[in-house]
Amino acid sequence: MKLGIVILNWNGKNLLNKFLPSLIRFTPSNFNIYIIDNCSSDKSVEFITKKYINIKIIKLDKNYGFAKGYNMGLKDIDDEILCLINNDVEVTKDWTKSILNQFKNESKTGVIQPKMMNYYKRDYFDYAGAAGGFLDKYGYPYCRGRVYNKIEKDNSQYDKSSEIFWACGACFFIRNKLFKEMSGFDELFWAHMEEIDLCWRIKNNGYSIKFNHESIIYHVNAGTLKKDNPYKTYLNFRNKLFMLVKNSKNNIFILLLEKFFIDLFISVYILINKGFKHFLAIFRAYFSLCTHINLLLEYRKKNKREIKHYEIKSIMLYYLKLKR
């Protein structure tokens, strides 16, 4: 199978310098490596051009964010399988082998995520993807190996191929044809949660999302947009709302009402722990929902909504039980 490895980059020269060597070393030479550059101002393109002459560069004219940046950059890439990988990921020996074999053997598997480990605490799972993702009723994501901020040590407890609900966008293998049939990522999202939205749509169209434990990568997490950035808080809350309206089977008005009071409670916690800008970001997210509601409801009417998205009703209640 022909594999294209694609990195979306924005001002990530230092990260590329640190993590490209492992990618080059452990990726078979017959696979293409691409960098889609979101109009970086840190001379990322010049760095790649001089140091890695075999990497193909796709230059965009401005920063289009994660979703649109990938959609635009992938238009003319025709490799059968795509691996969308962050610039803050270290790969390991044979990291592509078992995943490509799985795609060959499972025609209805559309997306595969490798085992994601923490770059700094290498025997612990990574916060962003761990051993594969799920959602609670209210759109809060969690992973096998990471529930809220409780992160497990890897003791081989998830070492088998298994069905998951979503794969992390930090290292996201997908059939190219399927990505384009689904019209790629929803560009309304800009960044954050767009891979979960895409996985939900893919599952609604009869394909599986899988976890592959034999492929191992190490992820820095928040290497580009830091956790203390209020814009990250805004995108996370807004995009959860967008995703639920588009895809949830539940009565959406009751669900949003319940979610509003949960988020109101969370906003007080965030005000105390992160400050006013993060608190305000949550209300900006709800305002954005109001301005986009007609568009989102139109999508909801036209598209399939067949897959129940939650195994745990409330991840917060589940987390509180774990702490006892």
C-alpha cells in the first residue's frame, strides 16, 4: 500500500528539527513525506528545503488552521493511505508496518490510531490520544489510558487491536479515498475536535475506527498551541457544541440545556483556576454556537446520525469515582 505521511506545520521549525530525524530514520524510503506549511514566519520552509531535500513541501498563502490547512494541502496528494502526524511526535521502529497490514486485511476499517505515549514520561500514556478515544454524553472526550487528567502507566493493559470511537489527530492514519468522500475535516472547527467529528461521521457511514497497539509513537502534547492559551479553551468548548449539534442522536435541545448547566459549573472552576480570559472563552463559545446554529441544524437534517457516541454518561462523575 502506498503511504503518504503528512505534517501540517505553522512556525514549528524547532519541533521539526527535533522530531524529523526519527521520522526519516524509521519510515521506509519508498513512502512519501509531505509538509503542508501554514505560512510560517520562522523560516520553517527554508530549513526543510536545505536539510531534507526529499520531503515535499506544500506552501499555503496564510495560516488556515488545522482543519482547512489539511483539507487544502491534501487535495493533490494521491497516496492510498494518509498518516496525518503532528510536528511534535517521535516515531519508533516499524511504526507503519502493522497499521498498513491492518488496512490491507480490514476493508471496512477507515481510521487507525497507534499507541500514543508521553514523550517526557515514556512509560505513561499520552494525554491527547493514549490507547484510543471515546466520548461521554455531553461531548467530553476521554481515552483508554486517560480519563480527564488521570493518566495511566502502560502495563500492556490495552495491548490488542480494538474498536474505538475516535483517533487522535496527532497521529491519524486514514484511507485517502474515505477522507475525500467525507469532505475532510469540517473547516468551521479551525482546530481541536475536528478529528473526533470526522471519526463520528465516518462511523455513521459504516466504517470502523481502530486502535493498533503494535505501532508506538511518543507525543509532546500542546507543542504548538499551549494549554494556557484562552483561544484553546474557546475552541475546545465551541467545537464540542458544534460536534454535538451535527452528530448526536439525542434530542439536541434537551442535551444542550443539560450541557449548558454542566459548562456553567465548569466555568466557575476555570475562573478560579485559570482566570477570567478562560472563563470568558466558554461564553464566547456559546455565543458562536448561537451564530452558527442554523447552519449546524441544516447539516444535522441532511446527514446520517446512527451511532450512539457514549459508553460513559458523564466523564466527570466517572472521574470523581476513580478518585475515591
